[in-house]
Amino acid sequence: MGLKYLGGYSPELKAKVGAMIESAQLLPYLRSKYPLCHSIKTDKALYEFTLALKNRAMRQSPPLSKVIYDDKLDVLHQALGLHSAVSRVQGGKLKAKSEIRIGSVFKTAPEAFLTMIVAHELAHLREKQHNKAFYQLCQHIVPDYHQLEFDLRLYLTCLDLGVGVYEVGGR
């Protein structure tokens, strides 16, 4: 059974998830908690969504130059999103640009998962490493960050198993 997204969790929890998969209850569980996928389908809408979250929780952070869906990110191999900072010399000044790329598979995910991924990438504007301060910042942006991260891992497990999760524009 494919539980690669739950590698760091206890054997008891993995056994529980395995039982849910065996009894075909994992997908209904996710759909009951997160019934609809979001409507943020374009890069422009994703940028506006990200900017609104950043302005609400991290106003003092550097500006974002680009936020896009990227179909080259291989979500099923641990790349949910990507934050990059590019510095260029223009004249006598150093210009820094920050970009966020989100895996295209999240175009049809529940909004809570998209929010969690965007929060994760926004946190990298301040904290580069996945340390205690990083996760505290993630929780500041999204208070139920850790639960959403776990549920996202369940969602990715469903995708990995080839179980249909959400249709475009609905359940």
C-alpha cells in the first residue's frame, strides 16, 4: 500500500489510514471534510489569492513578483510548491524578486489545501529552513496548518493510489 506521504507518522496512525484505504473510506472522509474544490484556476487569480493571504498575515515581507501554477512541479515526488528569490543588478542597484510556483494538480484541490501550500511558500519569504520558527509562522498564517498538512498528505495518498478525488468545479 502506498503510504509514502505518511512516512514520519506513527505505525498506529498508518495502520488506521491503511484500514481506511482497504475499506474505501479515505476518499469519503476527505470529501466530508473538504466537499468542494476551489475556483482559483488562473495564475492571476492565484496571485491575487496569495497576495491577499500575504497582506493579511505578513505585511512586512518582501513583495512577490510572480505567483503561478506550474505543471512541471512533480507533486507526487514531494514538490508541492516552490519559492525562489532572484537577485539581479540593475545599474548600481540590486533588485530582488520573489516567485512562488504551486503544483498544477492543486487547481482542482480543496481551497484549504491550496491555502496551506501558499502559506508554506509564503513562510519561506522569512524563514528559509523548515525549523520551529518556520512552522510557527505557518501556524500564524493558517492556524490549523498541521491538520491541513496531514489531510493534504491523505489527499496526496489518494492521488498516488489513483483514486479520483475532486472533479473540476465540484465534488
